Amino acid sequence: MERSGRLPLRRYLCWPEALTDGVFRRLGTEWTGYRAEVHTYLADGDRVGAFGVYSGT
């Protein structure tokens, strides 16, 4: 995962489990009201990118 802006826990993640465990699970337990909404997916072969917005405190 590559992020822009000030996404916490910033780093590059190259496999689904790292993204789930290393980012979303932590955000869901450490942030109040964490929410992520994807508005666009881009696919190129075996790569997928997702663009969206997130919120929480």
C-alpha cells in the first residue's frame, strides 16, 4: 500500500495479510469511528490500486 497525506502507520505493504493486520485491524481498534470508503479501483494484471477517503480520530 502506498499512501498520500497523513495516513497513520505509514509503510509499504506487499501482501493482503500485512494490509489487514498491519493497518486496518489496528486502525479499527486504535481509532474512534475509523471508516474507509473506496471510490475507485484500478487493476493492471495482478496489481490492484484503490483510491478513497478515510476518517476517524
